[in-house]
Amino acid sequence: MAKIVGMEVLDVRFPTSRELDGSDAMNPDPDYSAAYVVLHTDGGPDGYGLAFTIGRGNDVQAAAIRALEPHVVGRDVPTDAAALGDLSRALVGDSQLRWLGPEKGVAHMAIGAVVNAAWDLAARIAGLPVWRFAAGMSPEELVSLVDFRYLSDALTEQEALDILRAAEPGRAERIAKIERDGYRAYSTSPGWLGYSDAKLVRLAEQAVADGFEMIKLKVGGNLEDDVRRMKLARETVGPDIRVAVDANQRWDVSTAITWMTALAPYDPYWIEEPTSPDDVLGHAAIAKALAPIRVATGEHVQNRVVFKQLLQAGAISVLQLDAARVGGFNENLAILLLAAKFGVPVCPHAGGVGLCELVRHLSMFDFAAVSGSDTDRSIEWVDHLHEHFTDPAAVVDGRYVAPSAPGFSARMHDATLRRFTFPDGPEWTETNQ
């Protein structure tokens, strides 16, 4: 049996703050970054994963990943659900590292990076993209991957099996549909808060021309500016294109309600992250006050337990899981099952570094093997940094193209790693001269 013989971790940063790409009301100057992990084996392919951050602190994230090395190096290369489940349980079960969460924050994101790298490795060995690899597992195998601790009051193991078994008929047809038609996308590229009105209008027009049925604007800096920008966006795209807005946790509950009431005449489809991602009751109050405007959140929701509570409280009508925030594919499977149980559509958070590449696998797997539905579902699209990946995400006519290359699509080009590794890569040493 082949072994994992090494775990390499790199601090990779891109200077996106120079053009204000990624700017929003809470994060005005992000440098999109990845704590990048490579699982080296003694025969066969390596496995690749990452945790997404926005610059300073990426070294802390990388250190957290390195702390997991004793659980990984020397382990048999995972090739099936049993091994991937065992690895996840070993990482989450380290009581001394778990104390730093538990199951949240930097330590939990580190687990996600390693677990996703293991899925990448297993899928490479199988010769399949992760979404196809997972969609080929039986309901029993998939359920074995999930930690149902803390979930059983909302989702039992038997209910999860029932959901997965109900999705088995038609699975092959849905896989064929994804491979033929792709998966619906929406564009955030027009809406960064640092962009001028002219740039917003130009990029919104381009998004509609490119086939997107929804765009998203960042809000929360200044109410007068937001009303003007929302009005511009609506006039530009017309009444039939959805316009979502995203406050990036900027507001208190009452402010969120007041602010969104002012934007309501321009028909916002959802308000994303209106307040603290930990405030379940706050989201519920906002949802009740603003209906029929939808409330969406998830990119900073730290684990399956908080997602469970948001769903139980009726606090969200759009669930935005993140491929690199929780404990990897295994925990995201639990979250997909919760969403299916509560009948809430999943529209993943993407953008960043590698998130578009990763989350397309989760949405396509969900459609194929979990929810069986793509109604009101779409994946965020942000058009930058894809060129740094060996299997880059692509959108054609407003739809994600299904990945066909083996793995989880997280591998970066060697030239990218050489240039953008912090602090010694030329991108950073030349800038500081």
C-alpha cells in the first residue's frame, strides 16, 4: 500500500489590493492568499488542497496546517470513503488542537485544507474529478463520511440515508446533464465596492451579455452611495436579471433592516451576510423583517452546527457553503444533507483563490447525488486568478463547465508557486525593493 511520505505547506499570496479586486465594506484591501498544502506519496500522484485567506495571517494558517502533519505523514494513501472518513475523524479528534476551536477558526480551516487534499489525492488515483468520484459512492458510503454528532436533533443518519437513496434514481441522467450543460453561475465581478460607477455599469452590461442571469453588488459603506449604485445596476441590467447584494457582516440587525428597506425599491434578490455570521437569531429577525427579500449566508459560518441552527430558525433562505471554511468535503457533505432536509437551495461562496475551482465540485455533486435539484441554485463567479491553476474553472454562457480532470482542481502551476510564495517570491521581493 502506498504511503503519504511528506506534507508540504506554502504561503501563497496575490497582490489583489493594488486594483481593489475583492474590496468590500469590511475588507477594503484584501490580498487574496492561500495556505497551500501538498500531500506527497511514495508512488503515484500527489494531493493538493488549500485554505483561503486575504493576506496577513496566511502564515498563521499555514502553521496550523503544519501542526496536523503527525496525523498525515505515514498514513496509507486514501482511496475510498472508509479511509477519507478515518482521516477526517483523526484530524477533528485531536483533542489538544480541537481546544483551539472547537471545530472552528484557523484550526478547523487547516483540517479542511488537508481533508480536501486527501480527496484530491483519492480522486486522482481513481482517475475522476471529485464530483464524479463522490457521486459514484453508495448512500451508505456517503453517510459513513458524516459526523452526526450535534446534528441528530435536525438530521439523523437514517434521514440522511433516505435523502441519498431518494436521489439515486436519475443520478446517471443528472451527471450527463451536468457534463452537457454545466451548472448555472452568477457574477460578482461588477460589484466590488472600490469600483467606480462607470466600471460597475460596464461590467454589469458585460455580465448580461455573457449570459449571467444574476449579478451581485457589495454594499455597506455608505447608504447614499449604495442606493445610487443599486439604482444604476438595476437600470443597466433591466427588471429580469437578479441583483443580489452583499454586506460582508457590516451591520447590526436594526441597521441591516433599515439599509435594506432603502434598497428594496430596486428589487434585491438576496442580502448576503447582513450581520455577524454567528448571530443566528439576528439573521432570523432580519429574514422576518425583510421578506420576501431572501437572506443568505455561509462563507464565514464555521461548522455544520451553526448551519443547523440557521436552518432550524428559518434564518436563511439561501445557504452559501464554502469549500475552505469548514472541515473539508466531509463536513460540507453534512451541510448539503442539512440543506436538502430543510429544502433550502445551496449557492456556494466562491471567488478568492481557488474557491471557484473547488465549489463547482460540491454543487455538481449535490445535484447529482444529494438534492437532485438545481432550482434557484447557482455558483458565484469571480473572474480572476484562475490562470494560476492547472484545472481552472471556466464559465461559458453563464454556466460553469463541468470539470473532467482527475482531482479537486486545487493544484497551482509551479511557476505561480515560485513567483507568489510569501515573503521570498519575486512578486514580493521586487515590490519591496
